[in-house]
Amino acid sequence: MICVNNKKDYKSLEPLLPQLLEFNPNNPDIVFVAANCYDHLHQYDKAEELYLQVIDLNSSAFDPIFNLGMLYFKKSLLKPNINSDKNIGYAQQWVEKASEISPNNVNCLEVLKLIYAQNGNKEQFNKIDNKLKQLTNQ
């Protein structure tokens, strides 16, 4: 499984996921790998459900929280409609939570900056921009 995943061949891993999840429903690592695969396969509903399951299993893990925020952010950009505001709100909530876990994670801060730009929160945008400049010495 890891070998297929390391090659990022998510399509080849897809048929194995239901059985892996059936036998390992409480293993956060396996549930995360499945969520990540479904995310890359653009099966966002399955990915969302599994990211939430991982977070229930381990509420302090950065990756599933950040990835869930990214999923909502992608959905807000990919399908601009009446749910865009809801998705950007969820994205902000989860990425802010990820930032609390790893406050100096540059990728996380960059995404927060994009979210604040999209929803027009100039104050938070500037705060994150200044923090990024400090972290990256720019």
C-alpha cells in the first residue's frame, strides 16, 4: 500500500480502500491515507467524511485538519455557487485550527492568507502577511 501511495498512483489504490477501511476503521493513519486518496481522486464527499473520522480519532493531528481545510477551500474555488461562502467559512475554521497546532507552518499560513484575501478580511490578511515575512525573512 505504501509503495503505491508513494508513487501517488491513487487510482491503483482506490479498489483497496474499502477493504482497508473495513479492517482498520480505528487506525487514524490508514483512514488518513484513504481520505487523502479520495481527495486526490476528486471524491470530495468521501474524503471529507474520512478526514472528519481521522480528526475524531486524533483531534491534535495537523495533517487531517489542514487537509480538510484545504478540501473546503478547493470546493469554494472549484464550484463557485451558493455554497461558496459556507465552504470558505469551513476552510477558514479548519485551517485556523491547523495553524493553532502548528503556528509557524508556512504552507498553512499561506493558505490562511488566501482565505482572508478571498473573504475580504484585511486585518487578518495583514497579520498573516507580517508573520510570513518574519518567518521567511522577507
